[in-house]
Amino acid sequence: MNGRKRATPRSSGPTKSDLKKIDEYVLGPKDYEEIPELTDEWFRHATMHIGGVPVLRGRPKSKARKQPVSLRLDPDVLAHFRRSGRGWQSRINAALRKVAKLPEKKRKKA
């Protein structure tokens, strides 16, 4: 087989008709008719809950948020920091803090 792996078809999950059959089995056809249709608009404004508690999404708000700026750097300076991988913007921030003789920020461990 010339060294290639065969692609296996992935199941895309149950279809809408499958879900309707399941719902009708669990609820019954009359109960199903009373449930309003869940639209994309409904999902956009929905809040996920776990155990009745809303799940907060995204990064938590910081008391001292960083400011987005547009900064022009020499290509070799930018390449130097980017070469070291993820977190290059934080390393530029740390280098600027050091040059400005500002106290070092303590990082939270995840």
C-alpha cells in the first residue's frame, strides 16, 4: 500500500431525523410538538449552566489589563523574540520592564 494510511470515514453523528425519532420515543409525538425550535439565534444568546450555575467563558478579567498597542520593531529584534516560541510578546514586555527598571511581575502558575 505505498506507505499511505487509508482514510476512514468519520461519523458525523446522528442526523436530525434520528434525533427527532429519539425525542419522540422519549417524549412522545404530542410533547415534541410543544417544544419550541432551537434556532441559531437562540444558541447565540444562550448561557451554558452546569448544576444550575452559569459557566463563565473566556479568560478572567484582570484588574490591571494590558493595553494593546501598535509598535514598530526592527525585523531582527522581532525575529529574535519570535524564534524563542510562544510567549514572545510577554518576553518583550519583560525586557522592557527590565530596561525601564520597573519591578518584575509575578506570574501565576496554571
